[in-house]
Amino acid sequence: MEALGKCARGFEAVQQAFESFFDDSYERGGGVCVQISGETVVDLWAGVADLAGEQPWQHDTLVNTYCAIKPITAIAALMLVETGKLALDTPIAFYWPEFAQGGKELITLRQVLCHTSGLPALRLPSHTPMMYDWAHMATAVAAEPLWWEPGAELGYGATTYGWILGELIRRVDGRDSRTFIREQITRPHGLEVYAGVDPLDFSRIAHFEHAPGRIGDQYAQDLRRVMLSEPGHVATLFFSNPSISPKNTGNPCWWKYHQPGVNSHSTAHGLAGFYSALLAGQLIGPELFNAFRREHSNSMDRTLLRPMRYGLGCMMEQPADPGASFCMGPDAFGHVGLGGPVSFADVDRDVTFAFVTNTMGSHVLSDPRVQKLATAVNAAL
């Protein structure tokens, strides 16, 4: 299949790699964007946006990108740190007194951002029936007891991250995080990334669905076995309570869902553009930017069940797990979305990258499609 869009001379292998995905009959649609020093050198899209195969993918097609929103939400919080409304090492309970329940009185913003808070998930009963109710979920997070002492262990907070940061933003700024992100980050920079889509844009959202025959790497398979056999395990609950299943993603309630840790809809050029703005110093100053991309945690993750390395709201290269590499420089940082979407930056070469897809795979971290594209970009540089 021939992709549409832009591909600068020297990056032809990236286009060839992208087009090769559609040799698989199960691959439906997607896009890839690469920017160097803010200049777009690759911006390609191909395939279809709907399940029936009748609606061509467009440059402005939006698609579910799950946790790719996390670094954007982190930067929103760091903006408030920069203005003095939040502090990285002040207990969250100072801003949100109810959060002190269950032994959480000493958890800090820094610990939430680097996933060492000790609050990676919510225990049963299920909160899925109330997941779209912000007040209910914030109350549930505030009441949840610790899983382990803050700072003691690493545990990725897929959903708790979003409610904690979102409630902090609301309490110190007055705007909810969806509004703050739109007014302070995405709209001023023309970025098509949404932490909740306006109903006027629902018609642009691609149908997102798991593709058969994709089993994921060994870590992903082991995680899946735990989720199927141990309903009370922290690794099961951080995915399932409330549910972030791809079955949710066709529901208009999901499209407008305000959950700034696990729910986003984006274009590839929107995600790459966020990192370009970040590298250009247009979002936060150099001190906090350096803190954002500096290692803050590095060990076996108790929820992802694999070795992980985090900055302040971003995933970092983990030499212990080359199968999850961004395939760029050793200091690359960014974030994945479950099942394929990813965006990241290589600060040393001022390169940003994003891939979006409506064909969900089974890799929890770096999808083989992403690694193929990023390897081609790396060679072109």
C-alpha cells in the first residue's frame, strides 16, 4: 500500500518500512511522523480508519493512543511546579487533604511521576461502572490504602497516575487537567492530542481494535497469564480496575473520557510536535526539563512485571530490556500507549518520533512496528 504525506530525501527507508506493514491483511490504518529541530521530515499516513475498510485514513484522523498522554500530563504538572503552585517533594496531602487516608500522607508528586508512590492500582470491588465519574474516582483514589511504602518499590500506575495528577491540577489551578492541557499545551502549539475529545470531532476518530495473531514478547505473555489467573494481583488490577480494555474504545463515553493518565486520542504529528515543543524549551525551563528526563527510578516493575526505568512522567531507555527499546539514542525518552502507539524524543540529535495505529498488537511496550520504523529513522540520521 502506498502511503500519503511527506517523506524527505534520505528517509525513504522509513516510508518503505511503514508501507510494508500493510502487507499484513489485518493491518488497517495508522500514521508516522518524524521531526528534526522542529522541522517535519516524515509525516505519512495510510490505510483505513473504520472496521469495514471504507473510510480512508486522513492526515487529521484521531486514534486512541492510551498512555501516550502521560508525559503531557506530567509537563502540565511541572508547569505548575515552575510557577510555584506545586512542589515535587511536598506531600500530595498538603494540596489534597483527603489523600492522606490509608497511610498515604507522605506520598509526593515526584513519587507519582516516577511510579514509586506505592499506589499503582485500586483494589476490588470494581470501579468500572463509575469510571467516567471524576468525583467518584478521585474519592476512591483518596481512600485507597498503600500497596507498599512510598519509595520502596517500583510499580507503574496506569490509571492512578491520571487521577492523582488531574486532581492536583484541579485543586491548585482551578481548571481540570483536560482544560489545562488544551489551553496551556496543545492548542497554543497546534497539537492534535486530546485528553478527552470534543463531540464535534468524534467523526475523526478511527476504530481501534486488537489484531489477531499478535502475541507480544515474553514479558507481555507472562503478564497476560497473571491477569488471567490472579484477579487480585496488583498487575491485574492496574489494567482492569477500572477497565482499560480495547472494548471500551468504540464507546463515545471513552472518546470524551477525562483520564489524563490512560486515555488520549492523537495524530502522529500532534504527538511528535509535543516533543519538539518540549525540546525547543517552549513548555518548561531547562532545570525542570533536565529533571523530567533524568532517571528517577530503575528496577523490576511490580505491575508491568519487567525491568523499567522512569524519569518524571516519561519512560526511558532500559538497557536490561532491549526488546522494549526506542531504537534511538541511549538517552531517548517518551512513552508508549498499550498495543502499538508511541512517541518519544532523542535530545542529543533533536529528533522526535510518533507512531499511531488503529491495529492493536499485544506488546505492552515497544511494538515491532515501532522498532522497525525507529531503526530506519536512526539509520537515516
